[in-house]
Amino acid sequence: MTPELTALTLAALLQVIQFVLMSVPANLELGPGKTTSARDRSKLGGSLEDQLSDKTARLYRAMNNHFEGLILFSIACVVITLSDQSTSYTAFSAFTYLAARILYIPAYYFGLRPWRSVIWLIGFGATTLMLIAALV
């Protein structure tokens, strides 16, 4: 397995961890009656996210943000691997993305400004550099 695919696999496992970090307190706060329902806003009195505590809602947003970032990162890893362009540069970029995503969770949870945005930008930049490396 290429280092990029290893980083991608670890990023996917991080997504699983983020789901657990968010879903456990969400279920404790809202109860299974709401979290296992069809989540119709009209029956719940709004969205579930709006009913969460601030920190649990931050975990929810951090998890969704990672889903969004994971799409581009997955493309970058697959393109690098399938085109046999894995280098130390692309491997470093992949693990930079992973490190940034790990740091992003507590930065978002604790509301660290502007560091949360800086950490996000590092991860996004690492992904972008991988995509550019695949074309060069």
C-alpha cells in the first residue's frame, strides 16, 4: 500500500472516531427518541444540531467538515496511487493532511480562533499540493 493510501485509510478511521465522539454526547443530550427518529424538523422543533450543546454541535460540524475534506483528499490519494506518482513529497503531504485533521478536532471543539482556520488551511493546502503534484 502506498503511503498516501495508508494516510487515506487512517483518515477514514479518524472519521469513524469523529462519528463516535459526536454521536455519544448527542444521544445523551437528545435521547434515542430523537436521534433514531426520521428527524423531521416539523416534529422535532427544528434541526437536531440546533438542539445540541455548543461543544457537541462543534463536534458535529467538525465531523461534517472532515467528510467534505475527505472527498478531495481521497481523489488526491487515488490519483497519485493509480498514476504511480507516489513520492516522499506526496507522502509528506498526505500525512500533513492527516495531522491537520487530527488537530482540527480539538481546535474546533475548544473554539480556538484563528488556529482552527489555520489548521484547516494546512490540511486543504496539503491536499491541493498533492493534486498539483499529480499534474506536474
